[in-house]
Amino acid sequence: MNLQTLALLVRKDLHLMRRPLAAYVMAAAVATALVGCGRTSSSARSLGLSLALNVLIGVSFHVMMGTVHGERERKTLAFVLSLPATPRDVGLAKVLSAFLIFLIPSLVAVGPLMLMAPETAGWGLYACLLGAWLCVFAVVLATGVVTESIGATIGALIGLLFVGGNWALQVAPRSAAVARAVAAIARGSAPALLATFAVEATAIGAIVTTMVWLQGRKTSFV
């Protein structure tokens, strides 16, 4: 693995996405300000929470289309081909840059919300929800990097969000174990939080490892 080339590829993606990234950060900051005003205005708080959720969804889509599937559209593939990089290097660089682009506005939106609106569920539940979203994001990102197919990427995202999400919303509320776990996390129970974070981190690590392994089996990324 060429670390210098890896850093160059990550910097290239961050540079190309600098304007959308700035826009998402600004939108996340507005969402945070609205939630802050929500102490005296419930409508402002609702609008802020809705905007924060839309930032998460919007940046998820934008990262996939911009960094993963945008090489040929932006005419930057020739630059990538000119570097001493393997498909594994390129895939890993995509993962690193995509996570950075996703996390920067997401932490601006979710991080302050955890501190400014603790009465809704507590900072632990917000953190766990962000971790769950990162798991979904990792699956969709890995699908896009490995398949290089917009259809497969959108299919994975829609399947996880709408099919898997709707199934979870119908099944989870009926589970006593899930209800106890959510209540423990909302109370700030350290064992429940640590266990949830460990599961989410393990899942993300397994997804990224599988993606890197699949990328390593490729002989070309053209």
C-alpha cells in the first residue's frame, strides 16, 4: 500500500467536494441553531431536527455520486490511472474520503444536537443512531466501490433505508429486548452504550475489510 498515493487520492476527493461539503456544513449549522431556538419555539426545533436528518440523507447520496461514481464524469480518471495505485488503494482511498466527507457535516448536525437537546433521548441514543447510520452508509459505500454501478448503489441504499428500515420499525417496537436496550441507552447506561458502540464498530470494520478484500481481487479499476 502506497500511503503517499493514498493521501493524494483522499485529498483529491476532498478538494473536488469542497463546495458541497461547505454547503452541508452550513445547513447542519443552521439545523443546530434552529434546535437551539427550540427551547422557546417547538416549530423551530422540529424544523431543525428535520433539516439535520435531511443533511444526513443528502450527504449520503452526494458522497456516493460525487466521489465513487464521479471519476469519469469529472474527467479525473486519467489522473487516477497515472498514479502508482492498485484497485485496493483506490478503493480504500474512496472509503476514507467518503467517511470524512460524510462525518464532517454529520458531526456538526448531530454532535451539537446531542448536547443541546438531551431531554429528547440523551446524547448516547443520538450517538448510537449515528453509528447505525454509519453502518448503512458503509454497506452502500462498499457496494458502490466494488460494483462501480450506480444502479446497485441506489438499490442498496433504497433497500436498506426503506425495506430494511420499515421492517425494523415494525418489528423493533414489538421486541421487549429492543425496548429495554433503547431505554438503557437513553438513560446513559455505560454497559449498553459500550456494547452498542462495539457492535457498530465491528460491523463497520467487517464491511470495510470485505470491501478491501474484494477490491484486492481486481486486476484493474478501469
